[in-house]
Amino acid sequence: MTRQIRVLVVEDEEAIRTGLIDVLVFHGYEADSAATGPEGLEKALTGKFELILLDIMLPGMDGYEICDRIRAVDRNQPIIMLTAKTSDDEIIQGLKLGADDYVAKPFSIQQLVLRIEAVLRRSQVGQEQARTLSIGNVEIDTENLSGLNGSEEIAFTKREIEVLSYLALNSERPVSREELLLKVWGYARGLDIETRTVDIHIAKLRRKIEADPKQPEKLITVRGAGYRIVMDG
Ligand code: CA
């Protein structure tokens, strides 16, 4: 039997925490939990978990800071933020800090499990992409999530590398935000906040690989069609 996938739930509301653990165990995952921010960070940094479900409002340290601190040492760690359904700001802030995805509370079990499976699937598919990418003067090591822009070192998140890799595989055409959502994030829905998820990642990538992020020459916007990568740009 293969080893169970381990998920860490960081959530201070007991009813939600135990509910999440029940759902995870029922679906075959091994679950551990933390009820405070510091405990969550400590457990997350053990590196034992394939996925972290991270609440935002937590005693001791909030989910944004935990996400930021995890990303400082591990850009690969899959993280799903648990956000309030009504708050786009929470979602955007979480994604900016490097969360892979979000689930809005109150969530349906089906929606949650689909998101978990999508994030885990993507974290495994990553191994199939090309080891190196050359985009103009930028050299990228997709395995180490690092790059060189001239002599300047760049660090990427796993998701950013997946976006670049997918655009590079399809560099002959523009790729729509909906297609990126489906192929990179693993789900097909057209909510405004979700297409903005793509835009946030593109904006972060432009700051990393463009000479002038406001005048992109590598990650260009094709009006009405999406984004296209220019490999010799
Ligand atoms: Ca909370």
C-alpha cells in the first residue's frame, strides 16, 4: 500500500477544524491539525505535509504571515488558504503571498475535495516539465524554481513556474486566462476573482522577468485572447 498523503489543517474554530479532519480522513488522507498560528507554523515547517489548509484569522499569528514564512524556506509547499466567501481582498492577499489556491468559507465538501485533488495533482505534474527554460536573456531552472536575469538571481514559486512552462509549451499562440485556470490550476470556472488569480500571477512574473514590467516584451497581453510568451523576447 502506498503511503497516505498528509494534510495539515491550521484552523482555530474547533467545529471547522474537526469537520475538515473528518472529511480528509474519509477521503483517505492522513490529517493533522493546529489551532493557533505559532503551532501551525511550527508543524508546517517540519516539511512532513503534502498540503497545508491555512485559515487566515488565527490566534498568535495570522495565515498571511504563516504563508509568507513557509514560502521563505519552501516555495514548493502546496498551500490552500481558507478565506471568507465575501472577501476578494483576503483571496488576493493570500495569492500574492504565494498560496496556491483558496477555498471560500463556508465551503461544500465536494468543492473542497476537488480543490485539494487539483492542487496535489498539479504538484506532481510539475515533474514532467522541461528542466530549463530560456526566455530571452532569462534562464530558468524549473526544478530548483530559480532563474538568472543577466546576473540577477530570481526565485519563483512552483505555480509561477507552471504558468511559464504552460505558456512556453504553447508559445506559438495566446493562451486565455480560462485555459490557464483549467490547465495550470486544474479547474474550470469563470468567476471574476479566479481570472484575477491568473492576472496576479502574470503581474508577479512580469516583475521578475521583464526589463520593464509596464512594457512587457516576454509575457505579452493579446487583447481579447489572453497571454502569450515570447521566448526570444
Ligand atoms: Ca479563524
